[in-house]
Amino acid sequence: MTTTDIPTAETEAAGALMGRMFGAALGAAELFTIYLGDVHGIYRAIDEAGPLTASELAERTGLDHRYLVEWLQSQAISGLLTISGTDVWTDEFALAPGVREALLEPTSPVYAGGLAAIVPAVGRAFPQLVDAFKSGAGVPYSAYGEEAVGAQELLNRPAYVNDLAAEWIPNVPGLHDLLTKGARVADLGTGAGWSAIELAKAYPAVQVDGYDNDEDSISRARRNAAEQGVADRVGFEVRDITEVVAGGTRYDLVTFFECVHDFAHPVEALVAARTALAPGGRVLVMDERADEQLTAPGDEVQRFLAAASTIWCTPQGRVDEDSDVVGAIMRPHQLRHLADHAGFTKVDVLPIDHPFWRFYELIP
């Protein structure tokens, strides 16, 4: 069959797909250049001393002049930098509007720097992921390198800083009052600890224990707590969270911020949370805002969740041979199923509107 024999509708669909794939390749390539600018402090140097020429930037950063010229040219063409003329060798470069807030201010509501770290992180793990599709094995979090921890930390921190105390807690009936009076909180799957830290900053009477099984994440969490001045009320421990009740501490609130879908053993984790509750204690879950049922094709949020589940969440959750990982497309009925098996009597979807996350309270 020749091209002219293909039905018009099929030709148009193929052309649209080709355009979409080119756009995806363009986005990936630009994310790599953004990561280079971030990891080498180039954006920061331009922000602090710019406008700068390539030669001035090389002297200030200690980076190779020829590579900087190529990078600066790409950033100007991409619209992330402005250039004073048309000569990339001698003209001055400055940050384009919006770049400072989006790439240099990690607590800004529109900060997006963490997205760039995803690409090199997946690149590190990708050979193992290719093999895993044949073997069925998991791909450990460590295979994604230090970029993975950084990406996870940077992606969620702005929301914890700007929304956790201002928007989320007030929309959970009675929770603000509980925390104001003082409560013992367990933050399970705490990662780099920003959810626990921001909770403690907003509520000076609470004591928070953060648990995670990744040593690098916990090391960062301890450092972050010290830098934020809450290390006296926020402690972090490397521990399998399914064993969090082993110490005997009972909690007024147990939280899971964007992690239940990653767990190899989600039911066991929820059982641990329920068992660790003090009388009257509460369990709060924030997880992905997957559609209630499959819609194909989906919107951009659902596409991102589905792709992330394939290359990030599910492979990491399958490291245990008997894994029951759900993956990022965890629909409300799936969480209800997990909670039911963990001994909870009810799951309430909370009235918190967010484009990426859904919030639940699990009732013992």
C-alpha cells in the first residue's frame, strides 16, 4: 500500500501523532538543557550578576566557554533567556520574565525546577527498566540516582509551603483545632520531610515523627528540619513503615502525602497506620487525582500520571517479589478497597480541590 492509498483520516492521525512526538522530543531536550542550567548554577549566576556575556559567565561560573555559548544560544531560542542583540559570542544574556520564579524560587507556587530532574533520573534507571519489562523485576529507587530524591523533594515542596496549612488542613473538619491544641503526628513515606516540616512550622504545639525507608531521603529530611529550625519537634527515622507501630508510640494523626500508590505493600502500610492511632486518632491520605474511571485518551494530567506510573512508580514499587503496588493511577475505588482490607470502616473524599491530588480521610 502506498501513502496515497492510506485513508485521509489515518493520514491525518499519523501526522498529528508525528507532531505530538516531535513536541515531546523537544520538551525532553529542553528539560535536559534546563537541568544543566540548574545543576551548574548558570541561571543563578545570571540572576545575581546579569546581564552577562558568555565570557563573563564562564569566568564567573568556571564552566567551559564553548559549551556555555551553545547553552546560552539554546536558552535564548527557547525563550528562557533574553539576548541584547544577535551575536551569541559577545552580546549579553539575562533571565526572561518568569524564569526566576519558576526555576530559582523553590517555595514559589509556580516553581517547576523539579520537573527537569526527572529526565536524568529516569535516564540513569532506564537500562534496568528495559530489562525489567522482560524479567518482571522491580527497579530500585536508588537506581534513579540522587536526582530522583531531588526531583521528588522539589516537586512537592511548593504545595506544602503554600497550601498545606492555608488550604488543606482547614478543609478537614476539626483537624485545625486538633493540631492547634497539640498532637503527635506520624508522617509515613515522608521523603525529604517537607510535609512534616511545614506542618510543624504551622502548628507549634505538634510533634511530628517522619518515617521513610530511603536513607538519602531521611538524611535530607534531618538537614532540612535543622535548617528550618524545627528539629526539636520533628524527628526522622529510616524504617519500613509497615513496622511503624513497633516502637509503641500512638499518634493523633497519621499522614500519607503522595506515597500510598508507590508502596509495595499498601494494605500493610494502612494497617500500620490504623494500629498506630491513639483513641480518636485520624488518618489523612493525599494521593494522585486519577480519574474515577479510565478515559482514553485522557487529558494532560492523566497522561502524565500514566507515564510516571510506568517509568517511575510501578517499577520502584515492584522491588519486592510479592509486591501489590497500585501505581500512580490509583482511583478512589482502589483506595477504598485497600482501606477496607486494612480494617477501616469508611473512606471520605475531602472537599479540597487540586489539579493533581485528591485528599481522603480514612475512618477506623
